[in-house]
Amino acid sequence: MKYLIKRNYQSIVKRGFIDENTRFEDFMVKLYEEVNELHHNISDENLREELADVILVALNMAEHYNIDIEKELINKIKINENR
């Protein structure tokens, strides 16, 4: 998973959508945009792609802020299991 996260992040950086000046608010705007597309374009064909877009934005945000999202997901699952 870490390889895929880095690969995607690097491709977005290369295209100029993320750089050292990208702010938290920029990620939130993009995340909102993708969630909105998911919400308004629900069909069998679009659901997979739009959901992937939402996840990729969140993963890019984690990578940008040096968050080990795989570790955090495991921790969150453990928390949910213990509720």
C-alpha cells in the first residue's frame, strides 16, 4: 500500500497539483469536490471511480503531512473493534 500511496502522490506532484505550498485548506477543497462528485454521480459505472478519487485525495493529504496512514488505519480499526 505504501508503494501505491507514494506513486500516486508523486504523479500528482509531477503534474503540479501539489507542492510544498499546498495547504490543508487546499486538500479540504479538493476532498469536498471529490465527495460532491461521488454524491451527485452515483451509478454503477461511476461509483468505483469516484470513491477511488475520494480515497486518493485523503491518501495524498496523509502523504503530504508525513502521516503513516496504514499505521493509523490499523490503530483506528483496533479502536473500532474495542467499542
